[in-house]
Amino acid sequence: MAGLTPASATAEPKAGLSPTQEAWRRFKRHRLAYWSLWLLGLLVVAVLIGPLMWKVGVNDVDLLASLSRPSAKHPLGTDDLGRDLLARLLYGGRISLAVGLAAMLTAVLVGVLIGAIAGMSRGWVDAALMWLTDLFLSLPQLPVLLLLIFLFREPLKQTFGLEAGIFILIVAVIGGFRWMPVARLVRAQFFSLREKEFVEAARALGAGTPRQVVRHILPNSLGPVIVAATIDVAAAIIAESTLSFLGLGFPPDIPTWGRILYDGRDYLDIAVHWALFPGIAIFLAVLTINFIGDGLRDALDPRRVL
Amino acid sequence: MGGYILRRCLIALPSLLGISAVLFTVLALAPGDPFEELATNPNVPPEVRMALRVQFGLDDPVWERYVRWLASMLKGDWGYSFVSRINVDELILQRLPTTIVVIGLSQLLAIAVAIPVGVLAAVKPYSWFDRIASTVAFVGFSLPTFFTGVLFILLFSITLGWLPFVYRSDISSTGWQFLWDHFKQSIMPITVLGLFQAASMMRYVRSAVLDVIRLDYVTTARSKGLSERVVVLRHVVRNAMIPVVTLVALQMPTVFGGAIVTEQIFRIPGIGSLLIDAILRNDTPVIMAVTFVFSGLVIFFNLVADVLYGWLDPRISYR
Amino acid sequence: MNETQLRALVEEVRRGALPRRRFIEQLVGLGLTAPMASMILMHEGVAQTPTPLPYLGTKRGGGGTLRLMYWQAPVHLNPHFASGTKDQDSCRIFYEPLGGWDAEGNLIPVLASEVPTRANGGLSADGRNVTWKLKRGVKWHDGRDFTADDVIFTWQYAGDPASAMLSVNIYRDVKVVKVDSHTVRIEFGKPTPFWAEPFVGTWGLILPKHVFEPFAGAKSRENPANLKPVGTGPYRLLDFKPGDMLRAEANPTYHVPNQPFFDALDLKGGGDATSAARSVLQTGEFDLAWNLSVEDVILRQLEAAGRGRVHFFEGSDLEFVALNPTDPWKEVDGERASAKSRHPAFGERAVREAMSLLIDRKSISEAIYGRGAIASANFLNNPVRFRSTNLKYEFNIEKANQVLEAAGWKRGPDGIRAKGGSKLKFVFQTSVSGPRQKCQAIIKDACGKAGIDLELKSVVAAVYFGGDFANPDTYQKFWVDMQMYTTTMTQPDPQTFMEQFTSWELSQKENKWARRNITRWQNADYDATHKAAQAEIDPVKRAALFIRMNDLLVGDQHVVPLFSRPRPYGVGAKLRPVLSAWDNTTWALGYWTRES
């Protein structure tokens, strides 16, 4: 059960700081989270600025340099068409990180929302929301994807342009298939938390339901949400590559990390660098998100030690 | 509680029907044609193809097809695969034993690994054990099964030559040799899938235990002189189980149709590969049958989880 | 090459100056098929010395289990509605036709006692009848005798539109008459140049009347024999799990003495092509893997283990790019890509010529497919060493730039060429497939250097090749500027194959895009030549007409052939299969052996 008063020492708030500054101070004390924030920031900057600085073409085919090992000319090596992997990772990283983070946020926000509402209400609202959850869990992803692409690709392309339209569609689709576990976990947390004394105390003090939820229950149910968020980032990056492999995501020549990993999987005994580097990139994204999440939890609820 | 269970069981059936209606509509609207082979074959005159479509009722309105499907399901007739002209229930039953053995065992492996490792990691957070276990977990769920599967095959089948990587459902040996042959061909897919699931589950277990481990009553239990083992097992784990039960309930239905990639890589004739083949060939009866069972399992296991919450934490009430 | 030159070649073979084999190879080089070339020789009365198929076995059985890996699993076992080669090959394990085609295009009798010729009275002089003599002493797997009744029944079954068989067009318009218990006569009704179509090869497998008769017509799909075949072939079915595997044992009453060599046969399906290659070439778990469409660099690496090699059998599959003659972005009478519209860019010959110059066939075929693709300038297949002198291909970015510049397509500020308001920006679609996407990437790269911008699109194969007329992404719709796929000849005779460019096969909304001229190309001369070829009984004249059609088609440059796709098989080092590109993989399964 979450959220009872921990017995260990707590971090005493410093006098004279606003809540935001206090939260930031506590975040900084969590060293791993602090460094992860920098690392993630570095990754984001790298994929934003990198392609402008490393001016090798992303789609430059050079069949003579096919499958070459990392060297000065190609720091991360090349794939079987001789395309530079560093350039491709930097360029594709924009999409992978954007899709990973956006899809994760979508899944988490939708999941928390539905889980919180279901967790606080009883009776038919809970039943209806759980029916919805069960429905989404039962849907086979591929036919739904094909249907959604079929229905929405052209309208989105008209309204938002090719790349933005596909981006919105992919984020909606990936996020839309990952919110269910978050919802159920949050709901379960809410069930046990809403009976706790401190919530009762808040109610006695006159707190309305939204205040109870936002100030008291929600911060204490973040544990599984954070774990889900880290897992969802990795899953979203991989899912985008699966979509692309099926021809449903971005056009096939756009080198997202998941796609590069997928393309390189048959060459593990010939050119291991091809799959190794996107794998490391995804791993780093996952690692940093996880520690940042831990730090956020610590920052938002000072009674928590970890 | 009894009232709650009864209420939930009563609404389970209509909710299953509701889900099946949505599923059927989605499948009917999704692009794809079960008789594409005829469309692209130059020898087949279009009239022949149209006649087949009429014969299988593919051009009728969606609601009419749904009612027809529902009526025959209720009579026990699960339909007839468009593609292989075999009864759908026969097709599923052919694949059920393999699925339960291989995919089922991998789920059990995942739980058996995740819970102890997660608990141990949480009991001593940020110790070397925790850091290693967490890092391995991060690597585990950053790398998709299509990647680790190939890696395992390269290592164990090709380089070392210890294990076959093509799954055979028709092993002819008997007795101990039979078990040993089955073990050799199943251990890789079970491990690949099990470890992938275990990676994410371990992190959830760790998080859930961490939420509990520094609370008042745990300190009380320790100060009462109970051994660490009893403290952990009797007081900590049970109370941390709610998220874990939620997750296991979410995982269980995927045995029936979820392990698509692993089944494809190792050529395991399970229900996951049946489903994906049916989807790609637009074999609607098979897709409907499998997803119908799948949604039944989803509803069932989530109901079990909800009931278990009440047992695990008596303060949870369902008014 | 024209008719006179073809006749001269035939005479050289008759005299013995040109080996038969070289003649066939040359005709294949011109874009015809080996069976067609062999039929020409037969028709001209050039004697065919039958070369027996190689067989190393000395007795029936003792060879162990033959293990085949098909990475797409068979789903049923009825040969007449088997659409994919995986299903057709699986059916051929159990069923047999009257005759089959060997690797060189010769007709080899299987259930027939001999090949019909004019000399032995099998072929009528007016080309309207063929008489086949059946082999005696052949038994079905359940012990009953094989007779002419089964052949007659197969004709009725397959030719009945109510059965909805894929082979219906072959059997619908002919009449098969029983002469006696082991002789049948096929009456075509009109002079038929390619008479070896019914009962020969892939679509000619004979079905047992006593098993299939109760399920003829509309009940054809419900027959349990669709999953439990009863045939005359070298193996009998033991177990079949659709989508997964099949298991068979040697047929003890097989009609060829000392065959089959193996005691049992296992066929496993599923997975992907690369791991299928590994299972034969690296671990040796299987003896043969079908259709290894894998990048050649991987295949070479796998062959280095020394446990097997990859064989490439040249057939008639051709990968090509189609440039849309119609405008897919404008609606005419409520229809996109209507035959009444004209493509703003591809309507101009210069643009088409430039596109053809921008496709580096040689590098693509070498880098991606390796031995799995042979660069071609002809639509009908073409081994490089016998290239037709009429057409050739070239890769030249500079020249493409010049051609476009000269035609008035000038580069705009964004680097893309434009003229009179239309830009050279195209959408290029194909199916989802690793090698195809790479091919697209290479073409896009080259086009970029000439001021042409390509947007790449890939569609799931099940949707792209599906016939769903509500879906905009099918290849029949061709609602984009360019598309690329492989077209296959389903029969050894090119007539049906070449019909896909006639104007009466035009795929449009009114026929629900179900017709075969997907490319929307039309040419009056081509139409006239095709009609003439349909009626021409002299195979030499006919061959010349097909060559002319090929030249007309490719010369107009709406259809840009890329390369022919030989079929790759992974074969274990010890296996001795007998394969042919003109027939199923398992066409001569009884002859397969393995060294110990």
C-alpha cells in the first residue's frame, strides 16, 4: 500500500523557497536523476543540431562502402547500402525521441485520467470505464491500425502536411494501445489509497474530490506510472518501427532507431555495429527517462525517500 | 463482496457481446479481401470471384453478418476458415497444446524471475544487486524480441550448435527422449519471451515493494524482532501485491494470441502466429474466433484481479 | 529477330549444326520461354531424344527423411485452387499431371506413357486435337486404379465455373473425350498453338474421380480431401496442419520402379526467409529451403559454412517499374487514373527516358539481390549473355539531366525541375519488403541528383496485392505516379502474360479494377499483334510476334524492366534434387536423392 507516513528521516524544506524551487532543489539532490536530465538534454540537442553539424547525407547511397566498420569517415559505420549510420541515427533520433516521448505522454495521461476517474467513482462509471479498457485490450492491433490509416491518413495529410499528419496518427495509435495497463494500475492504487487515513483527514478538512485526488492521492500513486512511462518510451520507439515495417508509419527511407535496429538484425554476425548503435541509443533514452522519473517522484513528494 | 462478484459476472456476458460487436465491425470495415488470390490471378474470371463472395456472404451488410456469426457461435459452430477450409475450432485446438506449453511456461518463468528479483532489489535499493538487476531489466525491455530471438539463435544454434531453432510439433520419440527433445527446442523461445516480460515486471515489483518497505508497520514488525525474511514475506510482499496482481492479470490473456513475434522467429505453431496469418490473409472467421476467446480471457482475468484486490487489502470495498 | 531468322535457326538444329540446348537458350534470350522454344522444335518435327532425368537411387526407400523448409506454410492441398507456389508445390508431392517441364523446357511424360507428337499420331495436323496415352498400372494412394475416367473428371471439375477453381480458364473452353480406358483426346475447337496446357505442369494435376465427385461444383471448398489428398505421387500423406507443417511417407505402390529414395518427407512452414536460409546452410536441420528472397550478401556469408549452397533457377519472374500514363491526381468523371486523362510529366517521352536512365539496374541487382536478380532490358526474361540487340538499358545521370534540360524542364529554387506549372515530384509505391525498400532508396537518391523528387510509399503486401476495390492503395488502382513489383508468368506460354498490356484488359472503375492492364498502357499496334498471335498456329511466326510485342512495349518506356528474378533455393550439400524453373519445385520429387 502506498503513501503511509514513512518512518525514515525526511528532507526538511528550506525556508524562503517557493514550492517549485523546493521541488527543483529536491530533484537536484537525486544525483542520478540530475545527470540523467543532462544526458537526455544532450541527446535531444544532438538530434536537433547534430544533422546540421555532421553534414553527411542521410540517404547518400555508397555501395562501395557497404557494411564498413566504424572509422574516421563513418564514426558509427555504414549499413548495407553504404549510408552513414551516425547521420541516420541523428536524423532519425528526432522522430524516435519525439514519437517515444509523445506516445508515452499520451498513454500516461490518458491512462492516469481514466484510472483516476474509475478509481474514485464507483458503480456504473467504473464499470463503463473498465468495459472500455477491456475493449481496447481485446482489439487486435493490426486490423485497427489498417483501418485507422485507411480512414485518417489522407485527411490528416491534407490538414497538417505529410510528416506532421503521420506523426499525429502514429502517436495516437501507439499511445492509444498502451494506456490500458496504466489505467488499471492507477485505478488499483486509487482503490487502496482512497480509504487511507490521510485522505480521510483531508476530506474532514473540507477538501473536495478534485483536491483530494490531485494533492493527496495522485502523488502517491506515481510509482507504477513512472515504471510504465519508462517502459512505454522503449515500447513506443520499437512500435514505430513495427509500424514502419508494415508500411503504416513513416515512409521506409526515414531512419528511425527502431527501424535501423530492425534492418540490422539479420547482419549480427556480419556487421554487428549496425544493430548495436541504435540499440544503445534506445537503451540510453530508457535509462535517462527512468532516473528522471525517480527524481520527479522524490521531488514532488518529500516524504518519499526513493 | 459476494454481491459485487455476482454483479460483475452478470455484466460480463453483455460486455463480451458488446466487445464482439465492435470487433466484428472493425474487421468488416478494415481494408483487405479474403479472396485476393483470385483477384490477382489472370485465369479467374471476375464472375467466379463474385460468386464466391456471395457464397460466403461477404457482400451482405455488416449487422446481418454479425448476427449470423453470433447465432452460429451460440450454436457451437465457430465457422470455417476462408483460407484453409477447415473448421476454426479444429484449427485452434490443433495449436492450443503448443501455445499453452511454450507461451504459458514463458509467462510462468517471467513471474518466477520477476517477483524474487524485484523484491530483493527493493529490499536493498541502489545496492549492487539492485543496480545490476535494474540495468539488465532496462536492457531487457529496450531490446525487442525480434532482436533477442535472433541473438539467441545465432549464439545457441549456429555458433554453439547446442539447440535446434525450428520448432517441430511432431516429435516422434517417446518417454525421456521426448521430454528432452521438447526441452531443447522450447528453451530458447521460452527464455526469450520470459525474460522480456520479466524485465518490465521486475521493475513494477520493485516499485511496488519500495512503496511499502519504509512504512510504519514494517518498522514495527522489524522492531518486534521478526526476522527479515518473515518481515519481507509476511508483511511486505502481500501488501505490495496489488500492482503485481493487476499486471499478471493483464499478461495472462496474451498467452492466447499475444506472442506473435517470438512464435514467428522460432516457427512455433501457436495461436499468435495463427492470428497474424489470419489477419494478413483477411480470414475473418479465424480472426473473430481468436479475438473472441481473447476478449473473454481479458474480461475474466481482470475480474479475478478486481476480486483479489479485496482479498489482499481488506480496506478496499466495493459499494 | 524476325520469323525468317527463327526458321533458319530451327533448320540449324535439325541439321545438327546448332545444339538443341543452345537454340533454346537463344530464344530465351529474346524473351521467350524454354517450353515455348521446345514446342517450336517439336512442331517443326525436330526429333527430341528423350534424356532421362538423373536418378542415383537403386532401390525404393532407405534414404531417411527428406526435410523441406517453406517459410510460407501451405494452407490447403487442392491443386486447382492453390494460388501460391507454396501450396502448389505441396500439392505436387501427392498429385501428378500427364506431363511436366524440365529445366530446359522439355516436356517429360509423368502419368502419360509418351509425349504426343505428329509422328506418333498424338497431334492432329490441323492443330485442333491432342491425344494422350495414359500409363498403365498406376494406382491411387487408396489402391484404386488410375484410368481415363479420372482425367475426364478433372476436366469437368476444374472447368466448371461453379467450382471456382483457379485453373478454370484452361479447362472451360476445351472438350475432353474418352477414347478408351487409357486414352483421352482433348478437342480444342480451334487451332491451338500451345496445346500442352491442359493436364500438364502446375495446373494439370489429375484428381481421383471417386474422391472428388461427391464435392463437385459449389461444394468444392468443403471437401475433406482438400486437406487429406489421395493422389498418385511418390508420397502419401500422414499428417497435415494448415499453416504449419505436413508429414508424408513413401508410397509403396508408386508407378516408377525404385522410387522414391526417401522413406518419409517433412515439410515445415512459417517464419522468415533469412532464418530459413540458416536452417539449411548453417545448421543443416533442413535439406532444402524454398524461395530465399534474402540479400545476397547474407546468403554468401551463410554459404561460407560449407554445408550447402544457393541455387538460382532462371524463370520468367520480372521486376519492373511502371510509369503511369494517366493522371492519378485528377478525377475525370469521378475516377482517378482514368484512361481518359494524361499524366502531365510521364506523358512526355523525355521524362520517361530520363527515368529509365536514372535507374541503376546493375548496381541495384548486384548490391541488393546479388545472384537473385539479373539486370534486364526486356519484359520477357532475358539472361545477360544473350541480350536482344533491339533494346538495351543504360544508367547515366548526366544524360538524364541533359534530356530533361533539353525538353524544357528547368530546375526551380528548390532544386526540383518544373515546366509550365507542373513539377517533377512523384509518389513511388511498392509493397513492403526489405530489398524493395532499398531499391526505392537507391532510385530516389539518383533521381534527386537529376532534379526529380520522389516520395516513397510502401504498402503491406496483403493490401497492395489484395483485390479490395474500396482500398486506394492496391496496385490495381495505381493511384500514384510510379509503382514497382514483380510479375510472374503462370504458364510457360507468354500469351496470357502479354495480354496484360492490351486495351481490352484495361483496369478501370467500371470493371471494379479487376482487369489485368493495371499499367493503363495502350497501343493499337500492340493490340493488333496480340490478336494475331492468338490465332497464329505456326510457332515460329508466333514467336516473332511476341518478340515484336516486347519491343513495342519496352520501347515506349512506360514499362521499365529492371531485372529478372531467378528463384533461389537453399540446397544442403548432400542433397541431389531435380529442379526446374518452368514447373513446381517438387515436379520430379521421386527423382530426388541424397548422398550419404
